[in-house]
Amino acid sequence: MDCPVCKCPNPAGATHCNMCYEVFNRSAAQTYLQLIRRKRRKSESADPEPEAVIKSQRVVAETRNFLSEIDWGGIARQGVLVARRYWRWAAAGAGLIVTWMFISFLFSASLWYHLLGKKLLYAYPEKETTQYLVGMKQHIKIWSERQGRLDTPMEDVKSDEMGNVMFASTAGKVTRTVHLHVREWIQVLTDAAGSTSHTIAKDHPSLAGARLLLSKKGNILERHYVLAPRLGKSIPFLTPRFPKGSVRHGKTWDEDIEWLDAYDDWLINWSGTLHWTAGELEDCGTDTCVKLTYTADLKPRLRKSPEWAGQAATSAQGEASSEGQVLFDASHRRLVGNLFSYDGLLRIPISKLERIPWELRVGRRVKGPGEIMIRFENKIDVRKN
């Protein structure tokens, strides 16, 4: 049947409409009552909505009445009397605040550093030793190439070394001598076989002692040390050279440098120039330090090759990108920290690739010239204990 309201067709025997849910088979009275209710709902929904009443009008009126009752003239007169009575104290307080701000600015370490600079000198106590912690991280990958193509991978080694370096000072008539020695040195190696750690003996050639010669004021006059990949490498970073006189913000200078790196059995002699720039003052603990930054122009030289290479490899080529940062406490005349990192790629020409031993080779042996490639990532971190 069709619904009498929405005219929607419904199956025979349905009790209500499937579309509008109109109930079928009502009595005449029920149908009339349903029509009355429907008309009433339509008439109520058509009534206009009442206008919105702004309830905040009463709050605004109360606020205006409250403000009108305040004796603003009396408050102003009372304020004038208080100002006349205590103006000297107020002026004195304002003067003290301005004076304190001016004195703080006048005695600011940053102000005088920019105007006059600071002298970067060294001072080591005689009655006690000074200790520094030296950390060295290195990651090297070594492989060989033939005509620009991979020949064989050889090594992939990571090393993490840490040592304590002691400074002992002795005063002379004109100069001061500072002796450096290693208290302990630990090495952790990680390769394809796993990780191993061991202590380097104090009498190892790479831990040979060093000696500094300082002027009475604290400038470095001479550095005497053995060119070695541990303590000898650390000396230029433990005791960088600074210009004589005051160093102001933005000042630049150069320093010659040289050290030795061991990449497996390949010894590389790095030499070049550090380009220094004086930066801002920074907090370092309870003190204030001068921040110095530097970069390095480095050139490699093959110092020693593995026994299996013999005279087949005699030179090294390559470049390194680097950056460094130093914190120096000029007040206590000591180095607080020095962090230097450098990485790059070395090419070592070799006339006979067949010299590569079987334990380092993957695949068949080849003959002829090629190159030994060494990709390196190095970091040295020096900190005052």
C-alpha cells in the first residue's frame, strides 16, 4: 500500500511506512489526533526566535557606578603628597639602579675583552702536577683500486683511545721547563672480528715523554717531543701557540703544525698550517673562557708502508677537511678544552697490486699497478681534569 503521508509504496500487510514511519490502520480518532499534533509542531517551529538579551549590560552599568563613586581627585592629591615627601628616596633608589647598571657595564669582561683583549699565557704550578685527559677516535676504511675500479676491500677498523697526560713544571732563572709524561693509556679496537681493549705500556715508543720551554711570562718558546701517533700527536693540541701580547675579538693568526697518524700499518705524516680566529667569551664552569676556532690546511706524506708493500708504495696524496675549537681560561692561564676533527681520502699509488697478501685480499690475485685508498675520520679531544 502507499503511505497516505509521503506516498511511498510499502509491502502489503505493513504496519508502518518504511520511509516516514507513519503508522497504518489507525482509528478515525487516532488519525485526527495525529493531524492536530502535526499541525501544532509546524506552527511552533514557525514562531520567530526571541531576540538575544545582552546580559553584560548590567555588568557594564555596575562597573560605571563603581568607578563614579571613586574619589579620583583625592587619590591624585594623596599621590602628590607622597611624592613630595619621599621624592628624595625615590630619586636615590633610581640613582643606585642606574649606577649599578653603569658599573656592571663598565666592569664587564666582554667589554674590556673587545676593547683591550686578553693575554693567552700558560702557567703550571710547581708544587703539584696538572692533568689533562686526551681522547682519540679514528675510523678507517682501506681498499685497493685498479684502473679506477675496486680491486679488493682490505680493512675496516675503528679505534677509541684515552690517556691521562701529566704536566710537571720547574722554574729556571730565565725560563720555565714543563715535562710531560703519560700516566696511563688505553686502546679499544673494533674490526670484523669484534672489539678488544688493552693498556698501552708506558715505555711504548708512541708514549715517549715531551718537554716544553716557557718564558717567564708564560709564552711557549720551544716544544720538544717525538713525532709519534699518541703523545707526540697530542702535544700541539695540549699546548697550542698563541700570539704575544693581547688577543682581541676577531684577531686572526697562523700556526705551523705537524703530527703522525697510524692507519693500520700505514704511517702518514701530516703537516700544514692552523688558521686561528679569536671569538667571544663563554662560560666554562665557574670561570669565563675565550673561545677560539681554527681550521687546518694539511698535506700528507707517507712516512712508512707495510712490509708487504716494500718499495712498491712510496708516496701519498689527498686532502682533509677540518675544524677545531678551543676554550682558554685567560684568568687562570690554562687550556680548558680543545676539540679537533678532520676527515678525508688518501690515495697511495702502488706499482704491484700482487704484493697485497692473501689474508687481506678478497677474490683472485691481480697484477699490475693500482692505488691503495684510505678513507679516514679522526677526532682528538683534550680536556682539563
